[in-house]
Amino acid sequence: MNPVFHSMPPTVPTERLRLRRFRSGDARPLKEAVEESMPELSLWLPWAQGLYGMPQARLFIKSSNRSWRRGRAFDFSVTLKNAPGRVVGGVGIWYTSRIQRTGEIGYWVRTDLTGKGVATEAAGALLGLGFETMGLHRILMRIGVGNHPSRRVAEKLGFSYEGIAREEILVRGRWMDHEVYSLLEQEWQRCKTT
């Protein structure tokens, strides 16, 4: 078992949100959140294609917990503090290179809560975990070209635009370019102290 597994907190509170490691009981609220948001999610995410039922939600939670135990990736359900049983999204951080101390943050928010700062608050809460707990030097965000709300999340959190990763991911049968954003450890430290 990876030592990061033992130091990663299972719950991260923020001002309005509660991020929590996924549990088996999250399958139904996760399925409902994804189903409601499928038209928007399917534009950008390869896993949000076709039907997303209980088998897919259970498989994701099982896979997420296995990755967590192995110290590879740390996925959190996102709920509002005043509605803890309702999954409003997901956020995760994972290593892209342990040797180079690089990781990536990904997120999604259910359609009825987009544009309300939920993704920014959730992703921002993982920055400290990435730089302090995981020991990362650099954190990336890869955002589908044209996904302006996600681009705003990266910009609000102080990430710098690096360029385009061409035809990086296959979504809905088409190759999608990604805008790559990054935040360095020293940049985060400066933002944290101001």
C-alpha cells in the first residue's frame, strides 16, 4: 500500500462543500447526478457516453477505491454541506508522473449547479492535497477546447495556459484537442500567502 494512502484525508470540507471519498452507498446519487447531466457531460468526457446506470456507478466507485488504496488517484464525491446525501459532482487528483512530481486535477458538476463556483471551490480544495500531501511540484488541468466554463475554473485558480494538446482524447467518436493549464508549487505558495 502506498504511504500517500495513509496521509490522504477521506473528507475535505470547504466553505460550502464537503468532498468525501466515494463509498458504495454513493452509487444511486452518483448515477442520478450523471444521468441528469449526461447531455452536457457527454460533450467533454469519454466516460459519459450512452447509458450510465447503477452498474456503471458501482464499477466507478469500486475502481476509484482501488486506485485510492494503491495511492494512484484520489476521487472525491462533491456534496453541498446543507444537502449531504445529494452528489453534485466529482473531483479527483492523480499522478501523471511520480518521478517528475506532476499530477492532474479533473472535475465535473451536475448541470443544475454549473456556473455557481462549485467546480472552482472543489478543485481549489485539492491543490493543498496535491502540493502538500502528494508532494507534487506541478499540477495540470486539461480542458476540452471550447469548454469555456472549465477554462474559467483553471484561470480563477491561478493556472497558466500552456498550449494545445492536439487530438488527445476520443469523445463521441471524434478526436478532441485539450487546452493544457498548469500551476507550479511556488506559484501556489505565493497565492496562499497573499
